[in-house]
Amino acid sequence: MLLLPTTAYTIAGTLSVCASMLVMLSLRHGGLAKFFKSRPVKIRIPTFGVDLTYLSSLFAMIFLFGLISIGFAGPTDPQSNLMPLVFWTVFWIVVFVIQGTLFDIWRWINPWRGLAHYLFGDSDSLARLPKWCAAWPAVILFALFQNFLLADVAPNDPPRLAYVISIYWAVNFAGIIVFGPKPWLDQVECITVMFNLLSRLRPVTCGRVGMPGWQAVTEAPLDTSRAVFCLLLLAAGSFDGLNETFWWLDQLGINPLEFPGRSAVYWPNLIGLYLVLLILVIIYTFAIWVGTATVRFVHPEYRLSVSDMFRSFAITLLPIGLGYHFAHYYVTFLVQIRVTLATLADPFALGWNLFGLNAVKVTMGFLAQPDTVKVIWLTQASAVVLSHVWAVLLGHRIAEQNCKTARDVIMLQVGISILMIFYTIFGLWLLASPKGG
């Protein structure tokens, strides 16, 4: 729990999001078009006649296999084993944020692309994935992944995590053998689908540079499966914060100071995760319906469908998910990255001191310093607020692409704007709420 005037910061953050919406009201129709234009950018990386991403993918696969072996043979303490430390700290926190903000790191470390390329090249696949399935298999897989992350009794247990990742890698590589790397990775493998969606938020992507999210705006609408994936990503991130709060534990009748263990809350957390997703889908759909109904009431001739707008605006939720992901895991990262570096010195607990990293000291004293805690909170709150402002800009531009006048643009966003305001309040409340469990 942060012993700071978080209520004041929550109000200020919410007002900032509201102010950004008011600024949008003053824009003439199409006023954001020039800001979301992209231009070519040349980024030259020496390749020496070889696609380095395939080579780096091979090294990433070997590194992953090394982590898996450490998971099985290394220390059983999750805080002393590189398998959970690297996966949950470096991959799930650092790579996630880099993919959505800086560059396509996943293309370089995807542990399937390289091996598939060198084994099969451009040969035809044995079977074809039907087009009707779109990315629904990835939606299902990602829901199962979130189940493991948020409800499993021991997602940090090194052998358990190593076993799950081993099976996941093998199943996906078998799918690549049968259906080919591109179709399988683009439609079934949920991490690739997630990172492909996040990559649409970067300012530099596809050899072009523009305002962050220009590609998301250009390619809208998504197909229904990927639109639902965006909602699932946001819902899972929200529940990841909610299930740790005193409020949630109180609903379960659990004293947060006497937490009985994850096995006691497995079913409540599992049901809660999917219930939050269902509620978000319903509220989001209603918000979209409010906007489209308002525009069509004034202009019956407009052919705006709820389905089209559902798929168009879904991508605007990704900045919110990215911002909250950063904010939620920020403190965890500050602590665990030092643990990871210290553990890297002796991955098998054999008394090694690789790279001299035993000198890294793991402390949490900074969390007891008011000035430091204030900086951390402001960083987290700023990430949440800025991500919502970012989402407002994307939403306004997408609305411009579907309406003929500035007034219609505003009317189309009535429902989604209210949703974003309440989500800002909700996100800041999650950060400031006392945690247990």
C-alpha cells in the first residue's frame, strides 16, 4: 500500500484524460490525419548476406532450452532459479514493453522461426489452417496462459514452469511442421499474435516511422478474433491487479494478512478472470452500441454497424493494456531484475561467480523511503494516464475515418470515452489499493 495522497493523484490523472478529450472536441474534422501519417525510414543493419533474425532465433531457442534444463536441474527456490526469473521478469515484463514501444524484439528471439526456416525453408506445408478460424486458437491459448499465470497454484515453481514451457514449445513446433511457420504463428501461437498486435503501437514499424499507433489506425479494423484478443489482454491485466487487492480477498472471505495459499483461491481466481473478460466485453460492446446508435439516430443514412466499430476501436485498448502492464509490474521489475542478475552468477547453485555478478546486492530498502516511493507511484500513475491519453488520440483518429463531420466524430465516441474515463479511475485505484496474497 502506498502511503501517499493517491486520491489526489487519481483525480488529477482522470482530469488529464478528460482534458485530452476536451482538446479533441476543438479539432476540425480530420485534424489528426497529418499526425498519423507515416514516412519511410532507413535503418541499416549489416547482415553479411544472412537474415540475422533467423540466426538469433536459433540462439534464442538454445537459450530457452538452457533455461528449461536449469528449471529441471537447478535450485528449487524460484528466487534462485533462472527459469522463472528470466521468464517472468525479463520476458513477461521487459520484452513485452520493448515490443510495444521500441522495436520488434520478438522477431529476433522467437524460439521457432529460426529452426523452422533452416529445416523447412520455403517448402509447402502438409495441411492448411482454415481461414474461418482466424486467430481464435490464439485467443483460447492466451486464455489458458492467463489461467496458468493468475490461477495456477505454482506458476513460479521452476520444474513446473519448465515442464509447461517445454510442452508449449513442442506443441507449437509440431503445429509449425504440419501447417507451416507463418500460418501457425500468425493464427495459433498466442505470444506471437499478442506481440504482433503490440507492434502496431510502435512509432517505427514496417520500415516506416510516425506517431505511436499509426499502424494500428491505418490497419483498423481488426478481425473479430484479434479484437477479442485485445479485450482479453486488457481484462487479464486488470484482473492481475484486482486479484491481489484487499477488496478481492475480502469478497472471498479471506484475511489478506493470513493468506492460505494460491490453491485456496484457484477456482475463485479462474472464475474471476473469465468473469472480468465477459464483463469487459459486455461493457465495451454497449459503449460501442451507444456511439453508433447516437450517430445513426442523427444520420439514419450512415451505415455504421456495431460489429465494424467493435473491431475498429478494439485496438485503442492496447495502449491502456500496455501502460497498465508497465505500471503494475514496475516495482516487481525493480526488485526482480537485481535478483535475476545475482542468480545469473551461479545458475546451478554450484558456487560460481560468472561475470562477477555475485557482487550485485538485492535490497528492498528503497520501498521504505517516502521520496523513492513517491517517484515510483508518480511513474506508475503517469504510465497509466499517458496510455489513456494515447488511447484517446487513437480512438479519435479512428472515429474520424468513419465519420463525415466533427460532430459525428464526437457522437461516435460518446460511449467509448465514458468507458475510458472510468477505466482510468479503475487503473489508478488498482495501483493505489493495498495488496495481499
